[in-house]
Amino acid sequence: MSQSSISIVGAGFSGLIAGRVLLRKGIRATIYDKHPPPPSHRNAYGITLYPWTYRQLLTLLGMDESTFHKKLSIDMSRPPHSKASTTQEQASVRAHRAQLEYFLREGLDIRWNHKLESIKPTPAGVSLTFATPDTTHTTTDILIAADGVHSIVRTALLPTSTPHILPFVVINGKRQLPASTFDSVFRPAFATTGGSIIETRLSGTSNTHLQIALNKIHDDGTASLSWTYSRPAHTNQADPLHRPERSPDAAREIPEAFFEELGQLRLDEDLQPAFAEVFDPEKARSDRLLHWLMRSVKVPPTSELRRWGEQGVVMIGDAIHAQPILGGEGANAAIVDGVEIGKWVGESREDLADFYDEERLRIWENGMEGTEKRLDEMHGIWRSTL
């Protein structure tokens, strides 16, 4: 199998990690991604890495603790040029996603602007067609599908496995702060938690959850923040903010009702200064806003996964067990999947179908259930397990 051609669709975490694991074993895979080469501001936000994923990244990137934190960490509690203590080493790490992806891409063969149009497993290999100016056709022995929640591969091969949208309203924003505002309002708020995330659930019946996350403190003292406003969708009346049928292209369309809701929130709640600053309706209008849908993809039947594995196709990450953005552990799961499929293929396992063993699928299913439970608990929803 080490002589087999390997293609990866999707240059997100799982695809990049898989490619990097293979590269360390002397195996070059070709990675295809529908997007153009990413600008510096794409994915410019912080992610939480758990110890079991963070440790694997150190090995893959060839970095020690100090170098990783200097280049990638955004933890307020850990000075960027200091070594982590024993306690810190055991804790989760907040890292800058765009910068992490930059280091993961180094040395990989990535074909940008290649949107997958069709896939067809054949006796000669997996036939792929990409939408490029001249249309690109290729055949690969092994296809690793890491193309996210809207996976073209999953849609083509498992058409009944579609994303489920959970009944929550989530608006995400990104904001640049001047140094003076960050130092006077936000730095003290982050200091109270010892980390780079502050959050609160509002009192009353709305079960609204507010979260502010630090993405980066720039050399000039300015700062980049992400924030989320979330609540359960209304069930007893029309909800203009819950739009489960919207197209992916409509994510930037924010209804006026959202700003009205923010205005009412400020009247009803005694917000701490950092939250009052971020969730000011007029200031929020100037932020980069996205309407997030809380999508999840249930793990398909084992027989279906094995069927395509026997024909050279394996699906990982959000392509096959997507978790909601809020409350989820998608980045960590993607990293683990990328490492494990890279090792599996790199160690010349004879049957890709065996990648889908009972333990792996159980972990995927438990991760999905745990994520949905956390999302409920964030919003004060307690469901009976009976």
C-alpha cells in the first residue's frame, strides 16, 4: 500500500494532519481544496486544544513547548516566551487556528481552487473530477475525504447521511479593539478567568449564552476578539433568527431582529463592562457577523462505511461525524482522525474498511452525544435520559 497513490479532499485540520503524518513517513499525498490559498484573516480565531491532541501536534510540527507557545498560543495566563509549568502542561491550550494551519501546510502538496464535482469508485481506483478552468480528472488508489460538514464525498456515496440542524440561534462576530479599550475593559475581564474566554448565561427565561474569546494580541497592543450570542430557538412562536433552511451563502445575512434583541438585552440585563461593550447593538453592526447553524452529522451504519472503505474511500472529521461549532470538539476530533488515518494508511494496512472498527465508531458517537449535551447545558436545558 505504500506505493499506492493517495488523495485527500479538504485542507482543513483533518486533511492537513493526515497529509503531515504521511509525509513524516516518507509518503506524499496530494491534497485538494475548493478554496483559493487562504488569506491571513481566514480562520483567524482561537481554538481550544486538549492535551491528547496538543501533544500530537508538538510531534508533528517538530516543536517543543516553548516554541509552540511563542508562535501559536493565545493563552492570557501563559506568557508567550515562557516555558509551561507542570500544571500548565496538563491543561488545555488556546491556539491561533490560522497560524496553526500555516505551519501544518508547510511542505505539503496542496492544490487550491479544486472543487470536487464528482467521485466514482472503479476497479482501477477512485475517479475524481474537479472544477478547474480546464476541468481536472484524476484517479487515486486511496481517497481520504476530509471535506467537512458539506462533504461532496459523503453526499455522493451516502446520500441519506445529511446534516441535522439543532434548534439553536447562534450569531458569531469578530472585532478589532484599540489597545486602550482592550487594556481598560477586556484585559481585566480575561484576568478574572486566567484564560482567554469569558462567558455568562443570562438570568430570566431566555437562556441566552454570551461568550467572548480572545483571538490575538497584536504587537501594537490592539486585539482581535470573537464573540457568540446564542439561545434556544423559540418553539411557541415564530423565530426570525432561527433559519435552518438558509443556504450556506446566506450566513452573512443577519436579520434586523437580532440587533433589536441585543437592544432589549441591554435594557433587561445588568451586563458586566466587557459584555456591555461587545453586545452593544450599534457596535455589533460594524463587526464581521455570521449566522451559524448548529449542524451535526450522525455516524452512518458501519456496513455502509465498510462498503466504501473496501473500494478505497475513507471519510474522517466533520465529513462523517460533524459536531456543532458551539460546544463541540470538532477541531480536536479532526486532529485525532487525521493522525489515526495517516498512521493507518502509512503503516500499509491492507483493508481501509477495518479503519471503522467498533471502538472508533463508539468514540465518534459518544463525542456527538456529549457535544449536544454540552450545548443544552450551556443554555440551561436539562433533558431527561429516561
